[in-house]
Amino acid sequence: MAMRLKPRTLTAAQSSLTLPTILEHLKEGFVYAFGYAPIRPILIMVGVVSFLGINFVVILPIFAHEILHGDVNTLGLLMAASGVGSLIAAVQLSLRREVRGLGRLIAIAPIIYGVGMIAFSLSRSIGLSALLLAIIGFGSLLQSASSNTIIQTLVPDVMRGRVMSIYIMSFLGLISFSNLFQGALVSLIGAPNTVAVSGVACALIAILFARQLPKLRQMVWVSHPELAPRD
């Protein structure tokens, strides 16, 4: 309801798409997404965090029952806490009026997420665990929504659908494989250690991205001067 979009003329869509044409469009999308330096590291980080991060829906029952010695009410509280953190992040992002500064948030959010996971793995208090899950939910949504916004801002209209499908594949598609990997890891080293290791990995990948951020900003300012800092 708050959006105010200027009308624009759309080119006519193709009436028929053959398999070779579809494959060619897919190829163009991948070549563009991973050939454009400012977008490539964001997609890679989203994929790595999705794979190495914990899908708490599948692992929280272990913490609620075996680690925190709670019951179904404990599980419900922990799940709700994560949602509250995500909601706060969504509200915070909705209050922003420009894209500038989101790159910094993309770098900071996985660190918040990772540190929260490490602390959560050490917690044996239901209240503290719920608070930490709110922080984790905050960091998770902050990263995914900021990455989504940056990518859609940088990508031209003709490529947006294809690049966003790659983003969704990186963000949601890898979670299923992550569940299998994390489940195997839990059986080997236990749930707390799995969460801690995953938290360290998420924080490290964010630090690597943060080191590239100044160079990536310069590239973005060249191709999108409207995003450069104002004098």
C-alpha cells in the first residue's frame, strides 16, 4: 500500500518458449548472476549461511527436551522467540527509506546470527535461550531481506526473475541438504557442538564478505551512480 510506482511500458512477452530457449535463458541468468562481481559474493554468502546455518525447526526439539529439559511449552516458547526476532528485523528494515547502508547490514547480520548460535549452544537456561533465539531470528531475517533488496536493486528488469530464482535456490533450496548434513553432524558430535560449529562458520564467512565490501561498493557506484554517497 505504501508503494508509489511510476507506470512504465512493458515489452511483449514471448508467445511460446521452446526447451532450447528456456535453457538459453537459464544460462544467461547464471552467467549474469555469477559474472557480476557485486552480486556473486552475496549469492554465495546466502547459500553458505543457508547450508551451514541451523534450520531450528528441525533441531529445536532436541534442545527443548534433552538440553533444557523442557516440554512442548518450552518448544513453543523457543519457536515463538525466533519469530519475534524476525519480526523486529522486518519492522526495522521497513522503516528504512533507501538502499544505502544495506551492504554493511549484510556483512553484520551473519555475525549476529553466528555469535547468537554459539551462545545458544552454551545456554542451559530457557529464558536465555529464548532471548538468544530472538537475536538469531533477527540476524537471519536481516541478512536474507537485505540481500534480497540489494540484489533486486542492482539487477536490471530483464534479468530480475532469473537472478531471483537463483537467490531463492541459494536461500531455500540448500536448506534441505543442510538438514541432512546437520542431522548427520548432530548424531556425531551432538546438537550443541553442531550449533556452535555452524555459528563459527557463519561468522567467518561474514567476515570474509566484510573484507570485500569496500571494493564491491566501488563497483556498484560505477554501475549505479545513484547509490553513491551524497556530497
